[in-house]
Amino acid sequence: MSLYSLNTSSNPQLDLQTGLDMPGILDIKWSYLPLNESPTFALVNSVGQIHVYKVNDDNTVAMVTKEELTPSSLGLSLEWNNMKQSR
């Protein structure tokens, strides 16, 4: 997983902020609202894990929580349930 920022100088480019090695990511979604005033995203990977991360002020990421799905389950998609709160 890699997090980039957009450098909007005279020659726009993407700058790598941080990267994490992990099994294949099947879905990743940003939260509609910041959690604890931090941009937050969640992902599900190919080994049945759900990870939630926040983005720190220095553009590094920190894991908030991680859950394991049941051994016979695989998370193919995820969704935040806070979209209505953002309107």
C-alpha cells in the first residue's frame, strides 16, 4: 500500500509519502468524515484481514485497528456507514 501526495508546483507530480508491504489489497475506501480529526481509510486484503488507518499530520499512516475475518470468509469489498452524517 502506498500513499502519495500531489505536488502542485509548476511541474505537478506525485510524491511518495509512505508505503507498507502487505498481502494483496482487494478494496480500500476513505472515510467520508475525518475520525478524531484525521483522514482515515480502511482496507481488506487477500488473507482475510480488515485494517483501519489514519493519516498523521506528517503524512505517515498509523494503524487504528485490525480485524481478522473468519477462516472461511474473504472480504471483497467494504463501505463506511458515515456518509449520511457528512451531508
